[in-house]
Amino acid sequence: MKYIDSLREGERINEIYLCKVKQPALTKAGKPYDNLILQDKTGTLDAKIWEPGSVGIEEFETLDYIAIMGDITSFQGNLQLNVKRVRKVQEGEYDPKDYLPVSTRDIDEMYNELTALIGTVGNPYLKKLLSSFFVEDIEFEKRFKFHSAAKTVHHGFVGGLLEHTLSVAKHCDYFASVYSMLNRDLIVTAAIFHDVGKLEELSTFPANDYTDAGQLLGHIMIGAELVGERIRTIPGFPQGLANELKHCILAHHGELEFGSPKKPALAEALALSFADNIDAKMETIREIFAGVPENNLEWQGYNRLLESNIRRAGRE
């Protein structure tokens, strides 16, 4: 496959891309054309279909994967594709991971690390609850590996939910090793479940947008409900333990103004909120610095999540 970041002016290409945007438009002379934005995991490319409906231009819509043939030109200093032929491709003709932002870490390795952590949970009820999702439910595993953790803010890529969850769980495991008053099994379990509601809050890629449930309820409420429903299928699950686990999920944003229905009332809930905040903010910084050379110490501008203007530290 020829990725977008390797394309050069003058090339003729015949490749499959994701159509991120398709919009009808008119030239200054009033002639209709289609304006496209094509995407793969390396970036996006502006494209034009100057003769929609002509021979070789098949019907397709936004978020379809399309096989496209055309010529790479330059317009106002940017590459542009003049489309000659296009057809909608079928599932199996492409690998979605080639067209979507994806974790830099190996997804299967991260999942194995997560299930190994689940194996260290000693409480039989919490271990059964975790295993019912992450070990025994193959469809859940598939969805969890592929899903993002956000639309735009942090971990908004394939494998992002898994990467964020694993990182938060490892932070909580560390906290439990340092602060003896923490119930390790509870805080690790809560960390693994804290963002599970994002499976329903956000649609899957390539859309990765808020669902109706996400808009109306949000991932915190959805996650507490998902966990509560599964708890009720486990005979003898202690009600007090169930309430504590759900409280940790409900309070994991730390403050009411940040979307938590409850403020942390358990040490485990407070520690989880810190772990979640640490990982979200450090990933935000990592994503900012990803496009900045290591020797660039320029200020990168105000960031809403960080509430600050940031730059790299010097290496000397």
C-alpha cells in the first residue's frame, strides 16, 4: 500500500483509502463536483471528482472505504488528487488499521499484560467479574482492543482505550504498593473498569463519535450500569463490595464539574481519579510533542486540558 505521507506530485495512484468527508460543491462556473478528504493512518489528502456520475465513478458515501485511481497534483502548495475512477470496496479488501490512527504499542501484548494483572486479583468475586468480561467474552475482548478512549482529547486512536486502561491500572497497582490503606483488589478492579462505558459512549472507528447514549448518559453512568448488571449475574457477590466498586467508577473524574456524579468518598476512588488524570494529561503532552523535534524548545501554545502553555525541557 502507498501511504498518503509518501505521495508525490506527478504520481498516478491506484489505492484504497477511507473517505473521511464527501461534500458536493459547485465550481465558479456553476458546474457540480465532489470534494473529498481521504485518510489513512499517516494523514489526509484533499481530492476532487470533477465529473461525478461519469463512467468509472461509482456511488459511495462518507466513511466508506474506496478504491480510487487518479493523479497527484499540487494546488496552492498542497497535494491534491484528481480522481479518475472510484468504487466502494467490501469488508475483507482492506485492513482498518492501515487507515486509522493506532496505538504505537502492540495491542495483543497490552491485552496480555492486562489479563495478567487480572490474574493477580485475589478477591474471588472481583476476579470472576473481571474474567467474565476480559477473559471469557471474546466479542468484548475484540471491541475493547479496537476502541478509542476519546474522540479528540487523549488516546483517540485504535487501541487507545486499552492503552489508557492498562496505564491507569498500573498506576493504581503502584499506589496500592506505597499506601497500605488502599484495598489493592478494589482499586485495580476499579481502574480496569473505570472507562468501560466508553464502549457505548463512542461509536467505533472510523466514525469515533458520540452515540445517543453517550450524549444522554456519558461513559461514567454507562460504565457503572454495565458493571452493575454483570454483578447481578454472580451469585453471592457482596452488596457492600459492589457499591464500593461502582462508587469508584462514578467518582473517577474527581470533581462534579469534571463530570463525576459523585466526589471520591473512598481512598481508592481518590487514588483512581489521580491515576486517570495523570495518564490523560501525560498522553496529551506526548501527543503534542509527537510532532515536535526533540531539539525544538519553542512554546507550543495554550492547551485547554492542561490549562497552560507548554514546551519541551532542555536535554543538557
